[in-house]
Amino acid sequence: MDAKERVLEVLKQESTALSAGQIAEISGLDRKEVDKAMKLLKDEELIVSPKRCYWEAKK
């Protein structure tokens, strides 16, 4: 599983929006990997930001 899939999986499992730091902590990935994965997910419109610096999977 690559970083993008792992980040999306974490966001789908959590019921609340998470910051990149929280995603990195839960997934065990490096923060830089999480940031790159989140940029790709945002470009593909698979994640949304309900409030600044917090993200959740698009429903």
C-alpha cells in the first residue's frame, strides 16, 4: 500500500477531520510523505477541508 492509499484509508476510518500531523501519527508515515499524498488526494478531489488545516475523506 502506498502513502496515498494509506492516508485515504486513515481519513475514511476516522469520524472527525484530522490534521496532517495527526494523520502521520496514526498512519506511521513520515509527515513529508503525508503532505505529498494529501496534495495528490486534494488534486483528485478525494479529500475536503471542513476547516483550515483539517481534512476528511470526501463523502
